[in-house]
Amino acid sequence: MDRLQLQKLYQMFIWTRHAVGKFGHDRLGIMLESYHVMGYLTRDSADQIREISRIMPAKLGELHEIELDEFVYEIYALNRILAPEDTSFDRDMIEVLLEQRQQQYARSMPSFGKGPHSRGSARDPRPGAKAYQIAEEWINLPI
């Protein structure tokens, strides 16, 4: 077995701590398996992350539901750690963010007439607030 570079191990630990804290151990395992089945993560990398997660507290992140944008963002962030030379994800992520922004823009357009769907939603009056937060996180990823 090849030894990981210390910097990569450090970044994997930070990502894993973030993922366990946000999603919990069970959902992290499901995410890792999904990423592997979809061809985005090798079995070795998934196993390494599972081993790192074992040293973290068990009750973190269990109530958080994984949103689609978070699922995509996390595999992008993990890919930046595991394969920083792979720039194909950059183009793909930009396309996803642009499409997401177009959809949010279309939803935020006031409709003709008055009603509950004319602008935003009752839960978050600012259309696209979560997507902008995800986009800011993505832009500020370490290179």
C-alpha cells in the first residue's frame, strides 16, 4: 500500500471532519459509496475516508438532510484534495452552478398576478440564498 502525502492526509481529515459534522457517519458512508459507484471515487479513497471518520464522535450531523447542491459540492471539494491536477471538475462545476443560478433566477421572477409563488418562498424570502453560499464556499476552496 502506498503512503499518502501528509498534506493530502491533512486535507482529507479536514474534509472528513466537516462531512461527519454536517451529515453524520451513516450519510457519509452512503455518500462515499454513491461517489464510488458513480465513478468519482476509488474504493481505496473511500476506505481511507471511512477509516479517518472512525476516530470522530458518533452523533454528529445525524439530523441534516443532504441537498443536491451539497452532494455535488462535496464531491468537487473531495476531488480537489484527491486529484488537484484534475481540472475537468472545474468546468463541470461551473456549468452546474450556472444552471442552478438560471433556475433560481427563473423561480425568482415575479409572476403576473399575486400569490404565494410570486417571489421566493415562505421559508427563505431571498431567492437563491443557499446557492450563493455554496458558490462562495466553492470559490474559496484551497488550491
